[in-house]
Amino acid sequence: MISLTVAGVPEHFNYPWYLTLKNKEYTKNNINLRWKDFPGGTGAMCKALRAGEVDIAIVLTEGIIKDIVAGNPSKIVQTYIETPLIWGIHVSATSSFQKKKDLEHATIAISRFGSGSHLMAIVNAHQQGWDIEKLQFKVVGNLQGGIDALVNGEADYFMWEHFTTKPFVDNGTFRRIGNCPTPWPCFVVAIRDEVLATNFKEVQTVLKIINTATKDFKKTINIDEILADRYEQELSDIQRWLKITKWNSGKPITKNLITRIQNKMIALNVIKKKKNSADFIKNMYI
């Protein structure tokens, strides 16, 4: 039996992995698959892929593309979530900031450089017409770090997934003053090159299992109630999230999509030079 470690954020997007693990679907195929939560998000997972601490990661598209450009020895094998991620723009409930435009010179809390919270702050700034070179960041590690930074006045605003942060808006910790959807499919599956070279067939099996699970995931009986309870969300919020979220059930990622995202990231000055888009991808479906 071979062992593989999968990394992901402890959020509702990844509940299909929990179900397949609970049902021992990987073990039945002679694969010892272990799940590892990464509350710090994509930046932390990219670091773990580089260090060989995890084999597979469910990461934000923009984050892994930036890190592969910077030398991460991994490949994107498919999208995981086809739809955009809705990033909420949050300030402290006691803050004087009222609108997006008020934040031009404010300090941004980010989990780490290269993370989604960092890159989407740049996307938002670009959309607002601000000078990206003048953005000020405060590294806070994870969602709890963002909460602490805003409450303690160490940063002015923090961007994180809309529905994950909704309970903190509801309880008066945060005030959301806007949203910023990703201009591309939000999550992809990335796998270390070494693992693809040595365990290609096993990786194919893992993908087949998770893609089968996500294909009919929304049809799971009472899935809205299950997710609301597990992730401490309002039922109406989970129902809305399910309506706007689409999983990819096995369609390979295209070079055209990688090229489009790279072009956008160059325009945002997130990366300096494009790589051949084929260098980001490993086709698992041949």
C-alpha cells in the first residue's frame, strides 16, 4: 500500500474529500491517503509541496501558478472548483471605513505573501485603479490572524472567502464592505512532480475517486444541513453557496486557461515573465 498526503483548507469546498476518506474508498484501492488541514491557505500549501511534506494540494489557482513560475516542482492536473471564489472585503466592525474606495492607503492583512489573500488584494486594487506598488501588507498567518489584526488595529482590511467569514460578519466582529470574485476558476489540484513520476497510476485512482464523489455531491441527502452544521454556517448561506459553486468532475485543465491567467498576473505585476503554459500542466487522462 502506498501513502499519499493531501493538503487543503478546512472549508466546505473540501467536504467531498472527508466523505471519500470516511468511506475508505482509497484504502479499498490500496492507497493510504491522509488529509492535512492548512488553515494558512495556499501560501502554506505551496511551501509544503516544495518541502515534500504533502503530495497533493487543493490550492487557489492564482497562488500555485505564481509559485510554479517561481520554481515550485509541481504540476496542475485539473481544476477542482470551476466557479470563481467570492472574496469578502472585511474591516473591523468599529472601523470608520465604509466603501472600497476608502481603502486605497489602508494596510491589508494577508495570510502570507503569495497567498490568495495577498494576490486578490492586488486584483481588487487593480480594479479600483490604485497604485499597486504602494499597497501596504501585514502578514497574519490565517483567518484567526486576520481577525486579531483587524480587532487590534494592526491592519485595516482583510480579504477571505465570503461564506467562511460570514459568521464573523453576523456576530459583529467584521463588517463586509464589498466582494471581489476571482476572474478564473478558483481551486485546482496540484501534485508534486516526484509523485507524478513514481505514482502516476495511484494518482489517477485518487482523482477518479474524488471526481466521482464531486459529480453528484450536491444531490447528497440533506447536504445543506450537514455542511451548515459542520462549518457553523447559516443554512441559507450554505444553500446560496451550493447554488453558485460547481465542482469539476474530471475535465482536464487547458493551456488556454493557464495563458489567460498568466497574462492577467503580468498585467497586475504579480509575475514578471510568462512560462510556457504546457509547463504547468500534467494530463492525467491519457
